[in-house]
Amino acid sequence: MRSAEKNSGGPRLVVDEASFDFRGLSDAQIEHHLDELNETLRTLRAEDRFGVACAPMWDAVKCLDDCELYQFLCGEYSSNVDRDTLLLSHTQLS
């Protein structure tokens, strides 16, 4: 994820890996929440008032019992979540 260093003196948002525990959610709920995350990150970056950072190793977090987040976002794990939503999420977090 882009470094928050350019706003080193200002507020920043840190996305914790626990935010990506999808267990117990339907594909529709996951897609809805990822769409909200994507829009929120886009808005924060556009305002250029907040640095946005993600915890190291975010992509290796288990989002489902048998799936790591990178597998889910890259489509290696079968789901009905929109492909564009997944790719945008991966791009926003990288």
C-alpha cells in the first residue's frame, strides 16, 4: 500500500488485517463491504488529507478458513464476488 510518509505529520488511516475476516459472510455481503472499502480509500486519497497504510503481510491473512486474502482477491478462490471489485480491492491495498 502506498506509504503514509508524505503526510507524516497528519492523521492517517491504518487498515488492520483483522478487518478481512470474511467467515460467516455471504458473497453478497463481502462484495458490499469491499465496495465500501474501495470507495472509502478512494475518497480519502482524493482528499489528500490522510495517509493510508495497511498492516504488513495483509495479503497472507486468512480471510476464510482455507483461503488467504491474496488468493481471494486474485480470484484463486471460487466466489460470486464481482471480479472488478476484487481487482480494485487488491489494487487499493497494494
